[in-house]
Amino acid sequence: MRSFRILTPRDVATAVDQLPATRGPATREDARVLAGGQDILTELKHDLIAPEALVDLSSIAGLEGHERTPDGGLRIGAMTRLVDLERDASLAGAFAVLREAAASVASPQIRTQATVGGNLCQRPRCAYYRHSHAPCIKKGGSECFAATGHNKYNAIFGGGPSYIVHPSDLAPALVALNAEAVVVGPRGERRMPLENFFTLPSEGSILRENVLGKNEVLSELIVPKPADGTVSTYLKFRERESYDFALVAVACTLRIDGSKLASASLVLGGVAPIPWRATRAEVLLANAEVGVDLVRRAAQASIEGAAPLSENGYKLPLTRNLVWKALTALGAGGAR
Ligand SMILES: Cc1cc2nc3c(=O)[nH]c(=O)nc-3n(C[C@H](O)[C@H](O)[C@H](O)COP(=O)(O)OP(=O)(O)OC[C@H]3O[C@@H](n4cnc5c(N)ncnc54)[C@H](O)[C@@H]3O)c2cc1C
């Protein structure tokens, strides 16, 4: 690991100023954001990146913490620790999906350090990307080795030219809750649906997983008030129960009105380079009569359009079954 300086800005504007501009003067130092360090320190140790400086966001007051907004939504600072979401018992009903997703991340030790912003901005876990000697396309090479190599953990949706999956557990949960991302850069603040924050490899820069410019910082997430009566859950299937990334995860929110589904949001994790909205299933669920048959059809619709690679066909039945389980648990199958 090469040595680096740690910069400790007191406010977001200074942090932005300490980051290199996308097309800034060549003399500008190469600095990266440091949050809880649970991902970026590994990248440094494995020589995947070698910045001259880290801009430590923990020195900025006001980025940590989450609170209810006056209208019943949620504001979450980017430096909020995952353990704070996990331990907040008031995150129930519509917000249970967020608490359950936070609790599913890594180990208790990591959740104590890791932040919401870092979780959403963490880099891919694909073994080829993480191998310092594999010049994969995500690191500026010309090839995605997973396309024809080992791809058990890779994408079944939205792949090409890279087949990474987005590793964040919070991302599907926050997208299912229709969260907005607040991004601060040299020209001030911009807001966007979190869903639009993430980019497919075929869209933005292949070297990034989101719309953040080099000199931009994710400062907070705003979750709008969910409709009264909304319930939610996060289900994650992993190889190791102790701690592991998702093979497949499902973030689901829904509201039942009488015998009908008034609204439903279904976002998958572990299957695509971005949190993947199961749009076909959502369309099928909208305003439909609850019942076992609806759940079965929605679960099947959630895997339509998938394009599995040589080693990850198992993700299809896994996804279908997890969606079935989530919808059933939330009552979409009718009274049990
Ligand atoms: C053993 C292990 C198991 C894990 N299991 C899981 C798991 O099951 N689920 C899961 O979701 N994750 C898992 N992770 C990943 C870990 O949870 C995330 O890496 C963690 O949430 C990152 O948060 P952090 O604050 O430590 O980020 P850092 O490591 O500090 O930063 C991560 C990246 O995001 C950038 N960044 C951070 N904050 C901001 C910001 N506000 N604005 C712009 N850029 C920013 C950094 O520059 C860096 O590139 C695991 C990690 C380990 C080591």
C-alpha cells in the first residue's frame, strides 16, 4: 500500500474543493472520499487505487444521523452508521425494509463503522475487479473476464459490457422506498431519485457505478412519506449465514386496500449492476386482487428478461422464490 495523506475538512464545500475536478488542472491532487473505510481501505491495501490523499468526511459535523422529516418521511445523513439504522426500532412498517437491509450487511463490527453513503458508493466485489493483477474492464481494461470465466456471483440482468452486481444491501431498500439522493459538487447541490443515481455499465462511465463526478459527494438521502398502511420487508439469500453479500435479495414495499394491492414496489439486489426494479412484476401487482395466483404470477414475472451466464442460472429460481416469499409474508397472497 502506498502512503497517503488524510484531509479533514470541516464542511462539505471544503471537502468538494479538496477532491480533484473531473477536468481540473493536472497539478490538482488525486484525492478520494473516506467514509467508514470498510471498502476503500481494502482497495488501498490491494493496490486497486493509490490516491495521494483521502478526504475524511467524518470530520464534518452534520453528515451523521437520521431523523423523521416533518411530513413523516426520513432524512438520512450520508455518514450515518449502519448500526444506527439497525438499532432504530421505530423503523417499522414501511421503513422495516431499511432496518432489515441494514441489519443484513456484513458483520456487527463492520456495521458499526460502515456508513450509508459508503454502502451506496462501495465498489464491485467481482473477483476479477478485486484481483490486482486482472486488468478487467471496470479498471480500464478491455474485457469483462466474468462474461466467459467464473460468473457464479455475477449479473443476470442489465449486464454488458461488464457483468458486476451492485453489492449494496441498502440500495434496493432505499430505491424501493423511492428515496432521493442529495449530491453536493462545486456548483452546489443537485437532487435526483436514488434510482437514477446508479448507472448501468452500458450507460455512464464503465469505471463508475453511479453519476457522481470525481469532485462530488453524496451528502444525504431523503425518503418521502410512504402512504399510511404500507408494509415492507428485505429478504436476502447468502451462502454464509454469519455474514456475506447477497446472492439474491428482494426489497419489497406494498399497501393492501381491501382485497386489492393499492401499491407495490419490488427491487432486487445481487442480480444486476444496479438495484434492479422488477418492473414487470410491479405492473402485474398494481391494483390487482390479492391471492396466491397473483403472487405466483408476480414471482414468475420478476425473472422475465433475465439473461443468466454459464454459472449463475441458479439465481432465477432463487429470485422467483424470494419474491414469492416476500409478497406472501406481506399479505399479497391473501389471509393465511
Ligand atoms: C467482510 C465484508 C463483508 C461485507 N458484506 C457486505 C454485505 O453483506 N452487504 C453490503 O451491502 N456490504 C457489505 N460489505 C461492504 C461494506 O458494508 C461497505 O463497504 C460499507 O458499507 C462501506 O461503507 P464505508 O462507510 O466503510 O465506506 P468507505 O469504505 O469509506 O467508502 C466506500 C466507497 O464509497 C466512497 N464514498 C463513501 N462515502 C461517500 C460519500 N458520502 N460520497 C461519495 N463517495 C463516497 C468512497 O470513496 C469509497 O470509494 C462488506 C465488506 C466487508 C469487508
